Amino acid sequence: MLEIRKVTASDAKNILEYCKVIGGESDNLTFGAEGVDITVDREREYLESILHSDRQLYLVAVSDGEIVGTAVFTSFAKPRLAHRAEISLSVKKAMWGNHIGTRFMEKIIDFAKNTAKTEIISLEVRSDNRRAIALYEKFGFETVGTFPGFMKINGEEVNCDIMRLRL
């Protein structure tokens, strides 16, 4: 059974291990199989700091006790940017096609509208990641531009689309 829930500080170690797995499964992320460069203690501190925030949300998808997806919503703190938030989603490759991204998006948009009171959600996605782009378009996101060379993977520049949803 799949559960989507808010992250807890005790998820820190498993999240960092999850990042190494998904980083090695595709080139759709800003990191590879090395995962993210942060200690378990720093990750735990970060997770504790946002647990009760009405401006940030961190969700995990858990199947049989294993993290198989993450979704992060972060509002900007600066007054001129406070109407905006950014999101990032990831799902373990073996779980693609199980509508985890859809469930994440429903919860994120609800949080953005009803708790964070966000007006615009934005994200960056590889321009050739049709599966992810289709998910975002399903929820009303539109491409507002392309950032040539947003990432560089194995010496090759990779373009990313900048998408936004006006709530």
C-alpha cells in the first residue's frame, strides 16, 4: 500500500539514501548517483525546521516502509517574491506510472492555495522530459521559457523549461 505523508525528521537518512538511488536512475535531476551533499544531521535539522511551516511542505511517498517519492514546496521569504513558490518532485523509476506525481500535485496545490496562500508556483524541468511536462500541464502549468544549458551532464548542456501555474 502506498502512503503519501508529510516528512518527519526521522526520515533524514532514508531521504539521503533515496536521493542516491534516484540520482542514478535518470538524468532528470540536478544531481546524479552521488546524491545530495549534505549530512544526515543537517538534513534532520532542515526537516525539523519546516515541519510546522505554513510556507513549506515536504511530502514523501512510502511503499512497504520504503521512500519511493518526494515532493517539496518552498515559498519565497522576501516580500517581493512572497507570492511565489517553487516545487520539485521525484519518484523512484520502479514506481513511475503509479500516479504518485498526480497525488503529490493535488496535495501541493491544495497546500499552496489554502495554507501558504501562494499565487504562483514555478518549477524547472528538462525540456525533453515529456512525462513530467505532461503531468505539470495536466494541472495547468504553462511553459514560460527555456533555459539553454540549465544543467551540464557528462560535458553536454541540457536545456530546461521554466513552467508556472497561476493559482
